[in-house]
Amino acid sequence: MNVPDTTADDLIFGWERPGRGKWIIAGFLFGSLVVHALGFYLFQIVYPPAVALLPPPGRVSLIAPTTDEGRLLLGWMDAEDPALASTTQPLPSGKSLALPTIQHAPSYLTREPALKELPPAPPPLRIPSARPPAPVEPAAIRVETAAKIAPTVIRFSPELEALGSAQVPEMKFSASSQESPQAAQFRIAVNGNGEIRHCFLQNSSGDAALDEQARKYLALTRFSILNPPSSILASLTWGSVTVAWGNDLAPSSPPNPSPTAP
């Protein structure tokens, strides 16, 4: 078998681009452009179309009863009307059925229906209001009543009342405070002439000024003893006096403010 002789240059692939390929493609494109321009010139400029076809005009067909075809078509449309086909047509020779006029009488005029009772209301689950809505009460007219005057009363014990009637001076007491005092009780001794020789405070009224005024008031009191026995003239008669204060006490006068130096 004979092997052909090969060299190193025969085994190397040639990567050079062919030189005539791009000119062939450019020639074909240029020739196609020339042919198209020549055809446009021949068919549009040299030989223009001689007759221009216009679009057909619009046509409106009217169905009139003046022609036989129109009357036939209108008669067929009336016969095939679906509204007339679904209604009952009376016979031409038949009489119309007239229904009598009947006045409607509702059933509730002849029989009264039984009313059902309402079910009880469900109990409220929320906390009741402290001031629920209610009608407004008219304002009560305040009647101002005059304060009833309770006079101061002096009560003597039975031992002193047995001596006779007591001649008391005019009462003029003034309290030193706004608080109502308690009843004061004194222990006194009366001689045979009806004079009070001794006066001791047993229960205070809570106001020292009132106690002193009551003591002076009792000291000026005299008893009218008529036909006193020898035992009364020779000794002292002891007894108790209770002073129940009323609301006839004079109000306490406020203390005079001390003058300030200018």
C-alpha cells in the first residue's frame, strides 16, 4: 500500500475569509431593488388604471301596503305575531262572557282573630343604673317657717315650792358661744325671810359665763313666805334649782378687734 507524501503545510487549516462572497450578496440586493423600481414605474406611471370602481351605494327597502308583495308580507307578519299566538282570541260570532261584580268582604270583618300575648321581655343583663330615667319631679316650694321661741325655764324642787311663790327678776342671758348649752343645776339655801343665802353650782351648762349669770339671777330671787313656821325661821331650807336654757339667749357679741398701730 502506497501512502502519499504529506508535508506540514498541508495539515494546517486556512482561516482566511473568501474575498468574493460579500460582493455577490451585495450585487443580488442591488439588482432586486432595480427590478422593483422598474416594475413600479411601468405599472403605476406608464400604464395607470383606466377605470376606477366605486363602492355600491346604500339601499333601503320599504315595505308598503300599496304593492301586492308588501301586503302579502305584512299579512304574514301579523299571522306569525307571537303576542297574538299566545292569547285567546274570541270567536267572531260568540258573545263575550261578562263576570258579575262582587264586592270583596274581608274575613276580619266577620270573625275577629284571636290575638296572641307578647312573650315576656328577656331580663336585662347589664348593671342597673343608679339614676334611671324618670319624669322630672316639680321643684318643691320651700316654705319658710318662723322659728318657734322656746323660753328659758327655771324649775324649783318641791322643798322650795312649799315656801311660796318666787319673785324672779327680768331674764337677760347672753351666751358666749354658738353651741346650745346644757341644763344647769344649782343647790341653794333659803332663810326664813325668803332670801337666798347660799347658791352652789352642781351641774354646769358648759358655758361658764351662763353659769355665772344664772347664779346672779338666783341670788336676786325672793320667796314670799306667808305665816312661816318657827322651824323655817330658825333654819335654812335647802333645795335644787334646774335652769333649762331655751333659744331666747342673746347672741354673743364678737370681740372688738384691737386697733393696729399705723
